[in-house]
Amino acid sequence: MLKVAILDDYQNIFQQFIDIEKLSGKYEFKIFSEPFLDEADAIDQLSDFEALLVMRERTPLTKNLIDNLTRLKFIITSGLRNKSIDLETAKKRKIIICGTEMNSNPTPELTWSLILGLARNLKTEIDNMYQGYWQTTVGVELKGKILGLIGLGKVGSQVAKIGKAFGMQIMAWSENLNLDTCKELDVLPCSKEDLIKNSDFLSIHVQGGDRYKDCITIKEFDKMKKTSFLINTSRGPIVNEDDLIIALSTNEIAGAGLDVYEKEPLPENNKLRFLPNALLTPHIGYVTSENYEIFYNQMIEALESCVNGKPIRVIE
């Protein structure tokens, strides 16, 4: 039987979508619900497996890890791209990598949960309600405010449309901004500097990687309005985390709504956890039952296709 590891099933939910008993004659599954301690631990625990089913960008599949998993034949990831897989090394090892489809709407929906939570101080007010207090803060309205978007692709465009419904003015910048999309959505294209200086809410919707690493640092925070909020549901390294902690601690900006971090899961002693003006969620932008239904069923479908010698949704 093919030995298959399901990685990073944090919610221990794989078996709610997949009946592994029906597949027990073909595959031997092992579910890993906790992150590995480090890469050496991952190598040790995964050395016998021939297939990995991975939730994208949780456990990094580095060159060293892949090279040390000598029995590995197949990697099936959620989504159709996964920057945490060393594709070049996998290709050299002739390991087949397949992906799945996914819904793009959950991340814009979470983005607006964070924006609204920041605007109306929901973290503080909810906590205070359980402590017996009543109306301790004053919120701000969204209508007429400037929503700045770093990125106006599939996710950013959805965020922009909702911003329009709230009566906000929308500005956008990215290194490959599509002016036709700006015109279609009535979004004002601008320079990065103008976006930073003018936004009341600055929301990030570009892909991770070297191009946008440290896109927001103390230099940018110094130029932002002291009343402004930063929202990041894209990738942690786009914002310099140490600089963000300084900006929040010194009230250089009013607050931040974050779903992504430099290191995930976010360490228990990370300073962000203790800042009153940080609204934090644990990278749940894509974590919905609808997406998991797609992910896990299409992972099994892709695994079967690999075993049968006709892989589908191949990532190269």
C-alpha cells in the first residue's frame, strides 16, 4: 500500500471530508495535526512516506527536506501554487506535484471582518462586555474614508467592490497594477508613497515572495496617518514584523488586523499577541468548510490520478 502523510491538519478535520476506510485497501494514511518541531523532526517523521498531502504554505518543503525524503513520489497541495515547495528540487527528483482548485472569496470576506473589527474596536468592546463594562470606546465610520489596496488582483478586486458598497474612496498600487481593472472598478491608481500617506485603511493583497518582502517597514509606518489601520491577509513577510510591533507600540498607526505572520503558527510569546491595538486571527483566510471540501476531495482525486499514471492539475 502507498504510504500517505496528511500534513498540518490543524483542526483534525481531514476525516470529516474523506472516508479513509473506503481507501484503506490502497493507501495507508497518517494524519499530522501538529506542526513539526523543526526540519530535522519533519525528515525523521516523514522518511517512510511516498506521498504528501499538504495544506499550502504551512510546512515548508525545502530542498533539504525533499532531498532527504528518498521514498517520496508525489506531493499534492491545496491550491494551484505553493511557494513553500522547492519545485526545482522536486523536478530534479522526478516527484510529481499536483494542486487543487479553491474559492477566492473567503479571504476578502475575512479582510472585511478585520476592517470592521478595527473600525468599531470590536476586540476591546467584546472583551469588555465579558468583564461587565459598557461602551468604552468610540469607533469610526467607513463612509468617505480612503481604502488603500496594495494589489488589485483576484482578492484585491473583491475587497475594492465591497469598499465601494460602504461608500469608501479606493486607491491602489502594485508593481504590476492593471489600469483597465482600476478603470472598471473606479479605483484611483497611485504611487506607493501616495497610497501610504493617504490611506485610512491600508490592505495588502499581493503574492508573497522576494518582490514584496518588507514592502512595509518603519519607513512606511512613519508616513502613514496616526489614525490609519493596516490589514494583512496576504503573507506575513510583506510587512516587517519587528517594525510593525514598534509602530503599534508607539501608536504610530492606530491599529492592525492580521491573519498572516512571519512565523506560523505565531509563537505564544510573540509581542503581537499582547498589543491592544492588534486584531489577530490564525491564518484562516482560506479556512472554510467549502474550501476544505474542495481541497481534500481534489487531493484524493489528484493522488489517484498520479497512482494511475495520469496526473491532473500538475504544478511545474
